[in-house]
Amino acid sequence: MCLAVPGRVLDIEERDGTRMATVDFGGVVKEVCLEYLPDLQVGEYAIVHVGFALQRLDEESARQTLELFAELGVLQEEFGDAWEMAAVEAGVDPVEEVRNQ
């Protein structure tokens, strides 16, 4: 599944002529392209889809959405380790597997 997820801009830099940001999605930090929102600033929130900030969002709406996504496990599904999630779905404890190797 691919969702649009709200995130808070932590910092902004230009890389190879492209405005990029480090964005916090409720504890998961990713790099995001700001080309569609060139005036977005550090501390602001945006809805991000497939690595692109698409729309500015107010802080309260972002927090509510992140809380709901966390309750539903959507953030883990969207940003979690695919191998770990597959192991859990198969009934294997990935931590125990690593210990046994």
C-alpha cells in the first residue's frame, strides 16, 4: 500500500539543483523532494507521497493523522522493514532468528 503521510520538515538543503528536506513522520525520518512546495519551511508540515511533498498541512491535522496511522499500524506498514514484516506474517520472530544464526 502506498499512502500520503503527513510529516514535519526538520531541515532543508539544495542537492544538485533540487530542494530536498529531511522529514519526520512520527519518528521515521526520510528524505523528501520539495519541488512541488518550493516555499515550504523548516517546522512546517506537509503531506508526502512517494517521496514528494504535495500539500502543506496544519500541525494539528498532521498530529491527528499520525496518531491514527500509528494506532492502525499504518506507519510500520508504510515505513517498516519489509523482511521483518514478512517474517512476522509467517509466524517467525525476526529477533529470535538473528539470535539463532
